[in-house]
Amino acid sequence: MKRTDVIRAVVVAALVAVRAGADLAPGDTLNLSLAHDSETRLFDVHVPASYDGGTAMPLILDFHGLSSNKTQQAAISGFKALSETAGFIVVWPQGLFGAPGNPEGQSGTLGVDPFDSIGPAWNAAGWCCGAARAAGADDVGFARALVEAIDQQANIDRRRVYVTGLSNGGGMTQALACEAADLFAAAAPVALPLTYAPLSDCQPSRPIAVMHFAGLTDVVVPYAGGPLPLEPSITVAAAADSFARWRDVNACAGATPDALVVVGDSRCETYTTCSAGVQTALCSVEADAFPGGFSGHITYFNPDIAVAQTAWSFLSQFSLPEAAPPGVPLAGTKLLIRNAVPDAPAKNRLVFLAKDAALTAPAPGSPADPRDAGGQITVSGASSFTQLLPTSGWRLLGTAANPRGYKYVDSALANGPCRLVLIKDGTRAKAICTGGGALPLSYDLQPAQSETAVAVHLTLGGTAAYCTTFSGASILRDGSDGKTFLAKQAAAPASCP
């Protein structure tokens, strides 16, 4: 049984709703509960008036901040009112370890000091946050179970499930983008960057669209990073560094964002050309003062940008990808990965060669013609590397009447580290990638025993795919001057994964 099927079965058995057994109806449904990880977890749901159960609706999970709760988040984030006009279902989950006197704070029974003076929290990975992090609360698993539970009570579009949240909830949003990209189509974290240390620990299973909202004058989470004012022992990443990590994860083209929107003293910068059609954005917001020592942090309150509407306009563009095409297995002739100097991705090099009579390039003008639909190369072993191959670099080999394949050329490395990719009908495939351009070649060789199998995938337009797996290779040199991986003459795999 698939893991997702097991989760679904457990959730169906464990769900205990206020209106037990009933489907969700338009309006607010409060204090629903489900059992997860030996805890009874609470959540509220709002279903728009336009919902009739006949048409699948998008779903948004909206996570509250540290010491806050689901009711407060629903009151300030703006997604409840927006759900009525935009037509989506929104859910507000409740964190564990609530403070005394907080009517929605769940005490938790995970066997640690609940830090009641801090209040409800989410385990958002890295250093964040509070008792939930200290206890190792399975909040990623709870989010997964929650989506399954809603799916049992409402007609949701499983390809359009999104996540957002404020502060600690923003960190939870970042974590779900990193660890549950198979479930969430896009993410909009508010007032907290990636909390992983190092940031490279964020390794999503696919490129995922992320729009981060950060307060320029935030006194709780400094925009420029550094020690947290309320907890100097914790160092937070700068908004720009978190943005750069998502740019690299999503293999976005260009050294700087290619879209800028300025409203008043606030701005949104976006990389619009990233791998798999996603985008990566940072909205730097001049937020209003807020009582209680939270000046600039409660980013929803600002004169320039309607956070919920801006987030929805971004999120709603994206859906989970369709099932990957089966792909054509190819016999490989060579795979070279070179880390010229450790931790210097600009000097890395990758060469891939395959030769197979089964290679059939897509027809000109077809949905997979890379001149219209672009392409992508992914190399995955103990590490991974993904690069978008935009339409601008491709040209046809031969003529429309007598096509022989396609060639991608980016000699200036303007769009990333791959300067040459070749798909030649009935003969060979080739890729040469190197660091030193607009984006680094980020494949990081691991110890030899971890690099015994490395796969190469080439995709054109999302509908034509090729794969080769090199097995039994080794790192020829692993020393202070760098690392090298070389494999030759790989038989075509039985199928593409």
C-alpha cells in the first residue's frame, strides 16, 4: 500500500468532527479535530458561499504565529473574506503548547516542558520554534493529515492546495515548501525566512513557487538577518539570503529578479523564469507599527500591499505538475561530475553523453518542441542538480521538413550553468554544464559509497522525457583540491522512474 494511502486510511479512521460524519457546508465550522501523533489536533474551516460540492475548489492552509491561535490568525490574515470572492476553502490549524488562559491553546503531551509562557507553536525545522520544536512535534505530518481530512469532507482540487502563515506560521510555511512540495502547489510565507541551518538543508522534491513577505522595519525578525532581538542566541537568515536559496532551489534564470513592482515604500521582486514553470518572489513591506512590541512584524497591516490578495494572485497561478511522462530509457556513454575546489560551485563541471538508437526527438511544432515549451535537465544521486533550459536557447537541427533534433546553446551562461544540450534524433544526447555564470552548478559530490548510482533526466516541454542511470561508479579523487566522479558505458535502465 502506498504511504499516501496509509495516511488517508488513518485519517479517515481518526477524524472526529463537531458535525461527525457530515460534509462541510458553506460558512464557518469551528473546532474540528483529528487524532495525529498521539495528540488531538484542532482546526477551523471556512467554506465560501459559492461552494456547492459539485466543483472542486482550491484549499489554503493558514498557520498562526508563535503564541497566537487559529481564531486570531483568521481575524487578521485576510484570507476569510478573500475566500468568498476568489472561491477557495481556507483552514486555520491550531499549534500545540498553549499558554494558560488561552482558550485555544492545546497543552500537548509530548513529554517536555510546554513553555506555557511562550504559547502555541509550530515545529518549523532548524531553530524554529518554541516547545513544538523542542518536543519534535510532527507538524509536517499533521499538515499532511489535515489535507487528507478536508479531502474526506469537501470537494477540493488536490492539485491546487496552498500554504501560508505568519511568523512561526511563516516558518511552518517555509518548512512545508521544503518538505511537502509533493502536496502543496505553492507557498506564501509571511514574516519569517527559511529557518534551516544551513539554508541548503531545504531540499524540496521538486521546484515549488514561493512568495515571501518580509517587513523592512520588523523589530521581531530583522529584515537583514542576525540575532533575534527577543532571543539573541538564535540567528535568523536575512530575507535576501532566504530569497537567494529559493532562487537556487528553483533554478531561476538570471542573476537578479526580472520583475519588480513598487507600491509606496514597499516592493515585490520576482524571478519569473524558473525550473518547471514556477516563480520565486520576495515582497519587502513597509509595515505599520503594531502594539505589544511587534512593530513592522504583523505584515498584513501596511499601507501599500494587500498581503492576502497579492499572495492569492501569486499562489493561484500554480498547480501540482501532472504525472511525469514515462520517458525513454537511454544507454549512457559518459557522466563526469567535477567539484574543482570544495564549496566553490562556480568552478564545478558536468558532462553527460548518451548514445541510443531509441532516441526520438519531438516533432517540430509539437507540445514538446523546446523552442516553444523549454526543457529541463536533472541530475540526481547523493546530491541533486536541476536546471531550466528556457525556450530562447533552443534551435532546430535540420529543417522542419527533415528535422534531426534540437540544440540548446547558452555560451554566456546567462540562464544558468548549462551551456550546451543536444538531443539528436536516433543517435545521441549530450549536456555540458559548468559553473561561473549567472547561477552556480550546485551538484555537491558526496563520499564514494553514496555516489554509486546517479540518474540523468532530460525533459522537453513536460511531455517528452529521457533518462539514463549510471551505476557502479566512484569518486576518483577526493582531496583538498577537489572531487571527481566518472562513469562510463551505462546500459539503458529498464524504465524511467
